[in-house]
Amino acid sequence: MRGVTSLVELAGGSAALLKKLNQASRDGQSLATRRNRIVHDPVLFNLDTKKVMASRMTANKRLEFDHVPIDISEWEDTVRAISAFRQRFIRLRDEIIAEGLSPSGAGL
């Protein structure tokens, strides 16, 4: 998103459009973190408790390592949020084109 925002700014995109792109970029960071947790955290099965856990390790400002229960409904919510974000990006793409900043017209 930041790359698209930079290109739109360089091509003379409106302040309103840049504001929307910057907000989408911020929102996308949180969503990307959630997606990455699902994709990259190893999944474990505890034979004693019969529970499925994720092995979570992060190093954002301090090291954290833990096994946390997996809530499938959170995963489903993340998939729905990714789908909604994709639709949001498509609308932003349409706004970029409407401003005359299409790939062929503005070097985007």
C-alpha cells in the first residue's frame, strides 16, 4: 500500500485520495499481522488436553513465546476482513483511475 500511495502522490493525486490510501495502509498493517499469525505460527496438538494450540513467538519491543489456543472463529473473521479489505482496495483503485492516474496515464 505504501508504494501505491507514494506513486499516487508523485503523480499528483488529490489530498482526499491520499488520506484514504494512508488510512487503508494503516488498517492493512493490522490485518497483515493477523494473517501472518495464522499462516506462520506453528500449530500444535496437545495429546494430554486434546487441544489445538499455536506456538506464538514475537519480538516486538520484547521477546514473547507462548502456546495459545486457536480460535477458529478468529481465523474466519480474519478471512472475512481480508476479503473486505480487498474490496476496499478495488474501490480505491477505481478512485485512482477516476482521478486520471491510471497506470498508462500517469506512470503508475
